[in-house]
Amino acid sequence: MTQSAVPASITRRLSTLDRFLPLWIFGAMGLGLLLGRLFPDLGALLDRVQVAGVSVPIGLGLLWMMYPVLAKVRYESIGAHVAHRRLLGTSLVLNWVVGPVVMFALAWWLLPDLPAYRNGLVIVGLARCIAMVLIWNNLADGSGEVAAVLVALNSIFQVLTYSLLGYFFLTVVPGWLGGSTAALDISMLDIARSVLIFLGVPLLAGYWTRRSLIRRRGQEWYEGSFLPRIGPTALLGLLYTIVLMFAMQGDRILDRPGDVLRIALPLLLYFLVMFGVALLVTWRLRFQYADAAAVAFTAAGNNFELAIAVAIGTFGIASGEAVAAVVGPLIEVPALIGLVYVALWARRFFPATRGIPGGSREPSPLPD
């Protein structure tokens, strides 16, 4: 098989739901916007019951879309990745140094006259992805094991550093630049509770499912029969979540189209820059494709659910910060879908593994 044939073969392997994912997601966005416009009180109704600051209907969607992906992870091989300090170190630097700095720079460069939107983008840049990255990585044939490790690592850093980095980038650095500052007061306990619920629960459920069913029915049945049945429900959960999110916040997007475009530009540039830098760095370090894809999507993605919760809880539901956070998924979803195809194309340039051009899902033999 030639290297150029690999991305095409992967595309042909996609189900109808996967192959036309951009259409389904734009449809979900449109349906959510329509529902929000037809039923203006729908947002308040859906938001009436919350868990960890997130609407229960949205929370159910998050759990639903994450569980099937986490049930696919080969947890028995995770230990091999923990020893790869170069891989983990590269991801940590990209996520917690490069990412926040890039978003801060883009926000201040492109929104110098809109401090509220600028603050909202900074909040987005600090919220590292712990959910949708698993879906994008899976579509790009990245390593599920590496992605799970990186997501878990980001979750810990999110709990420990979000408040500190938020204060630094919203108050300290703007003061150095002579701009307006903003106070960010968010409880680490609140973030920890959200991470434990929306990552910990499906992670434990996926691990228990894999371990118990493989023990009872065998790995061949589990990966050949069980996973193909539950796998597509992850994308259904994603579509469900998008519909509800845009139903709750869609009126803001429709009422401010010009502002949406101004917010969209730095977000789009952020995704492109972070993904490109991550792929370039991992290529220079000779990572295998599957690991490089996991690192790149983890670096480029953001946890917009957390960003929205922080923006609303800190600045209010009618704030510009909240509007900027809500615009995030509108840009991230199509952008990351496009980057899935970019990753599949770039696969040919990465080291091969076991005779398979572009790498595989096996751990990389990286030096410590």
C-alpha cells in the first residue's frame, strides 16, 4: 500500500455518519439556533438544573459522547506511554505555555478595542480540551491511549493551575501592557468537580466496560462486535450536545453577527497555529503519526464547556466574555473537522511502524 493511499482508505472506512459529519454538525448548529429563536425561554428551562455549573441536559450529552470513545481505549498499554517523558513534556509545553500565550497574543492583536471579548478568548485559551479532542483524534486515526493519557494530564493541570493562570493573563500581564485588567475568582474545587464528573465518570465506565467484557467474552468479540455497535453513539452524543448548546446561547450569536466575525478570526488562527506548530514539533522529534495526531489535537482543542461556565460564573451570562466563549464551538467544530483531513494528509510524512505507512496506534519507541 502506498503512503498516499492511506488517508483515502481511512476515509472510505468511515460510516455514513462519520463521512458526512460536517453536514450533521452544521445541521445541529442550525437546529439549535432555530430552537433558541422559536423558544426563547428554552435556555432558562434547560439550565434550571445544573451539575458542577453545567446544565444537566448538556452534561448528559458530554457523558454520552465521551463514554464510547473511552471504552475503545486500550488501557492495558497506557503504562508504556507514561514512561515517554519527551512525549508528555512536549504536550505539556504546547498546552500550558504555548497555547495560552498564542491565544493571549491573538486576542490582544485582533481585539484591541474590545476588552470583554478579549478576556473571553483568554479564558478559552486556558481551558484545555478534555472531551471533543477524543473524537477528533479518533477520526484522524490517532492513538486513543496517548490521547487518554494527555487528557488526564491536562485535567490535573486544569485543576491545579486554571485560577493562577487566569489571574496572570487577565490581570498581571494586561497591567504590564498598560491595558485594562480583570479579576478572575474561580474555585479550584468547582473545576475539579467538573473534571471528575465529565471525564472521570466516563473514563471509569469505559475502563470497567472493557475489562469486564473482555474477561467474559474475549477481546475479539469486544473489538469486533461490541465496539462497532456503541462507537457511532459518540457522534450522536456530540450532535445532541451541540443542538442544546446553541439552543441555549444561539440568540446572542444571531443578534451580534459582526461581533461574531471579529471573535471568529483569532479563534480560527489559534486552531491553525496550534495544530501546525504541534505537527511540526512532533515531526521534528520523529514521533509516530498516531502519537503526533494525539498531541496535535490535544494542543489545538479547547474545553469550551468549561470556558463558558467560567465566563458566565465570573462575568455574568450577559457579558461579552460569555459571548466570546459561546462563539468558540461554532468555530472549533468545522475547524477541527478540517484539521482531521489535514492530519490524514500529513500522515505520510511521519515515521512508519511495523510496515504501515504513517504509523499506527501502537506506542512510539521514544527515548526518555
